[in-house]
Amino acid sequence: MKLLFASDSFKGSLRSDRTIELLGRAAREVFGDCETDGVPVADGGEGTTEAVVKARNGEIIPVTVHGPLLETEHAFYGRLSETEAILEMAAASGLPMVPEEKRNPLYTSTYGTGELLKAALDAGYTDISIAIGGSATNDGGMGFASALGVRFYDAAGELLSGKGEELERVAHIDSSGLDPAVRRARFTVMCDVRNPLCGPDGATYTFGRQKGGTPEILERLERGMQNYRDVLIREFGVNPDEYPGTGAAGGLGAALQVFLHAEMKSGIETVLDLIGFDARLAGVDLVITGEGRTDWQSCFGKVMQGVGDRAKRRNVPVAALCGSLGREYERIYAHGIGSILTTVDGPMPLSAALENADELYYKGAVRMFRMIALGRQMRA
């Protein structure tokens, strides 16, 4: 029997590669001599770079950048080949980088994400994947574009730095200084968000509150984003509201499309392509996947949905081991997931589940594999 392990990380407790180790140990305990393979997986949010680098035997490249509050931060991107690189904005402009008491999207910037991309361009990479989940920002990508040489000015000709509060001041955009390496590169953006830049379903009103925006702050940011949109229309002939995904990552999606002409793709689908997941399914009898919590959202661009759909198309069965189950979790069954077990083995507070994640996951894996072994005996 050949098993393939492809689980998401369990936020706050288990990394994707750790689930591979624990599943392998549990499989050997139950089945003895069995063939196993494992690949770290992520869906385009935090941890995507490390997962893909490990799957591809790449290299993590450290880079010093400016964080969301323009403080000095140590970030990184991933080298996959001589021409391919991968980076995630969570490493440079992520929400966890901002202390809760300082979260205010008026003052955060994507400048560091632009610096991260510029470092990859300066190193000569021409095929670059960018994961844009988990942002702390709502600057329309102004900071990001500024780091790549685009200049934003107010009506008095003053240069703007690229923070959310400056959206309302943008009067002119000069893209003549855009790094020429941009024109020689191809950019794939991992994004499952379809929101436009402005409006009730736009960047500000959909995602701004979780980044620290009060109703007053959100109203100001929306006015600023509308002004920014109007300048983009006037000077570049592009209306971001007509393109899905421009509201992603606080409007970074708009800058990626306008200035980089980037291609927006599903995060999990891009990751699965980058790690060669389909080829790994050859000869596999069963795939094991999972995530920290499975609910209705798991069907929209998450790891279990992506893994399940790919395996289903090749008639490979999939079982899942998850931390917990939430509302409408059963919807994931339509995506090739045949069965779900949870790691918890009794009522317990979340803190206890996180503290004992390794032990609970291992014991849950043993239970799952023993059930699979029993099914094989019944079939025999």
C-alpha cells in the first residue's frame, strides 16, 4: 500500500511538515512495512513559501525589509530554481507583525512586500509567484509600488510614502521609474479573493475591520480608495473595480494588476502546481489530508478542497484528519474527501488541544489507520 500525506498546517500548533512525520510514524505502527510519501502544502497564506520550498528542495533567502509600520524586519523569499522564486506578503506586511494595540490600517504599508519582490528581481528571477494572504494593510498597494520605483504625488507635488491615510491625497502617479526588471518577469499571484477595490464588497469594508479599522477609519479609507481608483482610471485607463481580486490584501491586488500585469490564480491550485502534486499521485492508494478546523469555508480555495479535487479526478481516495469540525463541514465531501476524523479524543479547551497537539494528532492518526486497516480486512 502506498500512502501520500498532504495536510495543511494546524494554525498555532502543527506545521505541515510535522504532520507528515507523525502520519508516517502512525502508519508504520499500524501497517508495518508500507510505502509513504509526504509533501508540505499551503493555500497561499502564511507558510506558503516555506511549504513550497521544502517540497521543491529549494532555498530560503533572507531579506531585510520595512514591516507594516515601516519598522525594520527580517523577511525572506524562496528560491525554487534558477529562474523561479516564491514570496508571501505575510513575511513582510502580515497582520501578526503588528501588535493588536497598534493595528490601524491608516498607518500600515505594503512597502516591505515591494522590497521583498525587488530583492528577488535584483537576484535575476523571472518567474515569480506571490502569495498575498494575511495582510495588515489597506494602502491600495501604494507602498508596494513605491518600493519598485512608482511615485505617488499629492496635488501640491509632494511625494507620498504609501500608507493608507495617503490614499485620499493621491493626485498623480508617475510609473516611469518602475524597475525595468518588472517587464522581463512573469508574476503569478496566489489569490482566492474576488472582491473589487471599492464599494461595500471592496477591500476596505470587507477586510478593514479585522486590521483595526473603526467605522470612522473605514469611511475615511473608502473615500481615499475611491480617489485612488479615480486616479488610476484617469492616468492608466484601468478601472480596478471591473476586475475581480483587485481588493485583495487591502488593494494590493490592484497594484499587482495595474503595474505588474500579474496573473491572479487560486492559491491552492498554484501551490499544487508548483509542488508537482499530480505527479505525486501516481501509484498512490490513499491520500491523507487535513487542517486545523474544517467548516463550510474549507470548500473555497483551502488545502483540503484542492487536494481532494485533484485526487478525485484521478480516482484516488482521500481521508482527512482535522483538529475540529465546524458548521457545514460535510460540504467538503463533495470535493473527494471520503471520511473525516478529528484529533481531539474528548471535550477539552482549545488551549489544551494546542498544548498537546503532537500527541493528539499522533493518536488520531493511529485511530484513523486502524479503521482503514479494519476496512481492508472486511474487503478481504
